[in-house]
Amino acid sequence: MKDPDTPTPTLGYKDAGVDIDAGEALVENIKPLARRTMRPEVLGGIGGFGALVEVSKRFRNPVMVAGADGVGTKLKLAFELGRHDTIGVDLVAMSVNDILVLGAEPIFFLDYYVCERLDVTVATDVIKGIAHGCELAGCALIGGETAEHPNAFPKNEYDLAGFAVGLVEKDEIIDGSTIAPGDVVLALASSGPHSNGYSLIRKIVDVSGADLHAEFADGRTLGQMLLEPTRIYVKTVLALLQEMPVKGIAHITGGGITENVPRILPEGCAAAVSTASWKRPAVFQWLQETGGVTGREMFRTFNCGVGMTIVIGPEHLNAALTFLRAAGESAWKLGEIEPADGAGPHVRYV
């Protein structure tokens, strides 16, 4: 029989592995970061059960465009290098660049951060990156979710997901339907592997025994090169759309040029891509040579230096390149649209 004088042990949420105080501290850290991203359409943001956003009166017949993504196993490199301040940019970039291809202006972004136990310092660094990505994209960080999963998630690790919602005028949606043989394909340079192919990248690093801290190029280490955040193209491309008609846009993500460009091509069209039109950045040369990766596999796994492609009529080529370069992009003519040789849209490397 239990001794009545023995105090009954009490348990709280923290004993189960969830620190409510840490969560509240993180929210307070996030608020000033989110405030810097606010847009006039946002009526209520961080801290409520939901965020309120009205549709801007600038749009005549708006259509919502949504995209969701994560950053994949690039996170493993962030853990290994102990650097968490840029991975949030990747998270935003993967969604806003996706909805941009339809001509959409990103309006707001929400994130989901899950970990085994909340480290407020690490989580704050991650969300600083998310807020910075939102500033680069011109969209508002209006909320998200932070979750601790004690004993159900790897220790000292976290995972990220997020989604963006944008608006586009219904009669200005870019869907590739008007692309025709004779059109030209422009390339916008990537900043590195972005957030794709990292399972293969980590395998190459592991098998080769490469030192992530060794100097690689431009005074940066191999690890810094591989963690370089995904480039966000939103402001430049939206500005281009105000200057000239654009027929199609492809975000070069998982699947590389090989798989992504055909997603915007109508039946009967193919893209002839000139591999001599650009020099692949050193990091891709290193991956291919160190990993013994075939050229075909490189182009269907990595962006190989091309982060986004834009299809326009040939009469706009010079004006488009001039505009993009003046806006700070490295841009060039990547190839041309030609009649498809065989079934379905595809890419032909020349």
C-alpha cells in the first residue's frame, strides 16, 4: 500500500520532451523578422490561429497559385557544418520560384519546422533565413508551425516544409501553350546546385572522403559552395513580364533541364539546348569528375548552372538579355524551340 505521506510525483509537458517556454521564446524572436516582410494585404500575422490576407485591389480577375516544397537532404549538410542561417532561403526559393513560372506574384509564405527538441538559437537562425528569402521574393511571412516530436525524430536535427501563395491575372497566366518552333530559350544562372540532387552530392562527398572544410574556389570551402542558397528570381522575372510577352518559364529543379523544360512545351515541340552556350560552374565539374557521373545523369539530376529558363519570341531576344543583365542576372541564349522529333516534348542537347 502506498504511504499517504509520500508526495505524488507530478509530470508536465516538458518532462515529456516538449518545452512550451522555448516555443514562446521562438515566437517572440520571429515577430520582428516577420514584420520586415509585411505587405499591405496582410491584416493579421504571427501569433494568431490564422493569418488574414486580403486580395489586392490591383488585380482585376485574380487567380491564386500555390506551391509547396522542402529542401530535401541539403539539410544534412547544414547539420554537419553547423550552419543554419541560409537553409531558410532555400525553403522559400523552392516554392516562390515554382509559382513564378505561371506568372504569379508571391503574396505570402508559411513554414513548418519540426524537430526532436527545440533549440531556440538554431530555430531562430533558420527562420532568419526564411524571412530573408521572403524579403528577396517580396512576399510576407505570415505564420507557420513549430513542432517538437520527442523520441520520434532524430536528435539534434530538424526538417522543413513550406508553401507560398501568389496571384496572377487570369488572362496573364503563363502556361506554355503559345510556344512554337522558332522561339528562343533563355537561361538564368543558378547559384549552385540549389536544393536538388543532394542525396547524390552527399554520396559523392562520402565515397570520395572529400573535406567539406577544404578551400574550393573563390575563397570559399567546398561546404560553403554546396550550402550556397537557391537563387530567387521573382523580382527580376516579374519586372521582365511588364516589359515584354513571355511564352513559358521553367524552374530547373529535380530532374534538371532534361525533365523540367518539357513540362512547359506543347505537343509537337522540343527544345534544342546548346551545351556550348555556357561554362558549367566549378562545383558541377567537381561533382561529375569526383563521382564519375555521366553527362546524361548530370543533366537529369542537377541544374548544371541553369536555375531558370524563359521562352520568348526571337524578336525579343536582345531586349530580354539586355534587361535581365541590367537587373543583375547572368543570362544567355540557351537554345531554340524546334519541331519535336518523335513522341512528346523533350530536350535535345546539341
